[in-house]
Amino acid sequence: MKAWVLHGVNDLRLEEIPVPELKAGEVLVEVRAAGICGSDIPRIYKTGTYSFPTIPGHEFSGEVVKVGPEADGSWQGKRVGVFPLIPCKTCAPCRKMMYEMCRNYSYLGSRQNGGFAEYAAVPAENLLELPASITFEEAAMLEPMAVAVHALRRLSPRPEETVAVCGLGTIGMLLIMFLRDAGAKNILAIGNKEFQKYMLSKQHITGENFCDSSRENAVQWLMDKTGGRGADVFFECVGKNETVLQAIDASAPRGRVCLAGNPYSGMTLDKNTYWKILRNQLTVIGTWNSSFTHTSDDDWNYILKRLALGRIHPTDIITHRFSLEQIKCGLDIMYRKKDNYIKIIETSVGSNNFVEV
């Protein structure tokens, strides 16, 4: 099969390698669509991963074409989404079914081979069967959608509350999508590109509710928009020290801040910022990954219900599509920031489309 194999930092090669041999409890998934995550970029180009060689890619969907020993044979031929975190099932969080916080997990695409390939070996327990109405592209976005939903459900904003979302990459855009579906009436979006304003318009967020932080002070803008009160709920989806401080500065008394962005570097709180947390009695909360328990109320099933009802349209934020052979073009766009982009997808369709502003 063809696969993109990471042999070292900035050493990603398209190779012909054997189809994976299935271990107990695994199935073979023919990959039909795969998304590039922002975390793939440092893993491939800067920091490397846990061992080499490794096939990256943890956002993917496909069809089960082979069932391995001890796996349920009924998965054969089914269309599936894939939860990439493989929990140990024995640590304290796992015993409470909080698998996203497993202390000893493995992970498809970083700790073991993932989905930037024609086929991937996946534990059957990590599969989610897709209704016929859900496309492979939508299913390849289940993982980032679940990350956004997990953040949303950590704070559960009320419809009347003012909600700020800072950082308008994939997670921020999807979060806004789910906020609107949950009934949020007043969403204020903070980004740094005019292109993001255009993409927000597809979600019915008007230009007056968008702040381009490259041109104006985001905290002052948000305070002006709220009559000096600040946001009741603030989702920080960037992971930079400056935007975390902005979240605290721009939150209303008794506001709630959710830190959803992976950190770029170390974080520090100066004395005045710490005082603001105390005096405004802020709740600052973290979020990580998503809940996947095979129960009807986990994050992934929450999404499936909304997709099936046509209430969520994740493909609206896809800006580029590439074939497997072209996937390095998509990685290069994200690494060098050569084009405006939100979500870049590898698809068996093999087209290369770009959303023009």
C-alpha cells in the first residue's frame, strides 16, 4: 500500500509498504478521507514524534475491509469514523470511563501508525459506525468536531450569555458552529485574518461581530461590544500567552474561561492578571480531547445526532482537498502559511479545490 512515512524530523516520504498485519482486536480500515491537524505540523517538521518510522494522521474515516482475530466480525464492510486515542483501560481515569485523560494511552498517527495511508490498523473498540447520510469527509472531521464539542460542554453557555471565541482555526470555527446549534445568540469572534471574516459569514456571523486582532486591540474591542462588562464565556483556542491574558482581561465578573488551544510556549501570569482572576471570581478551566465511551451521550454521538439532523455542516470550512499522493502540498501550505486555509482534507476524490475570497 501507499503511505506517508515519517522517518525523522522533516523527513516524510511517500512509500510502498506492506498492508498492516492485524493484531488481536484490530480491523483493517481502507482510508477514504483524512484531515490534517495543526498538531501534525510540528510533529512532522519540528519536534518529531515518539518513535520512527511512523505514519502520521489521526483524523480519518473509511471502510472496514478486514477483521482481525478476536474482533467482532460484524464490522466487516461497515463505514466508520475513528477515535484515535487508545486508552489503557486500567488507570484511574479509564476506570471512570474518562478515556480522554488516560495516563498510559497510545495514539494513532503519533504513538503508532495512523491514517495518512491507503489502509490503517485500528482497534475495533475505537470505531464508530456511520449512518448512510454522513459522508467520509464529514466523518474525517469527527475528531476535531469532538474536541470542539468537548470544550463547549465543559462550560455549556446559556443562550443569553455573551460568548467570545479567540482563535479561528479549525477548532474555533467548529466551536462557533456548535455554539450556534446550541442556541448561543451573541457570539463575538476574534481572529487575525480578513479571510476568517469571510469564512465566518458562511456561519451567519456578521462582520461587526468579528475582531481582526492584527488591526485592533481585541480586549478593548470586546469591552466596547459588551458595554464595558466583558464576555460571560471565553473560549481561548490559540494557546499563546498573550491570548490567555486577553481572555482573563476581557471576561465579565464571574466569567468562565475555557483554555482549548495547545500551548505554543510557556505561560506566565503577572500579578495584575492574577488579581483579575481573584477579584472577578473567574472560573478558568481546561479541556482535552473528547469523550468516547460508546454511550449515547458521549461527544462523538452528540455530533452524529446533529449531523444526521442536518444541523451541522463541517465541510463548509474545508478550504483545500488533496489526493493521498498530494497530501504533502497540504502540509506545506500549513507549515509555510502560503495560502489562506482553515481545514485541509485528503480525500479519495483526489481534487484540489481552494475557496476564493
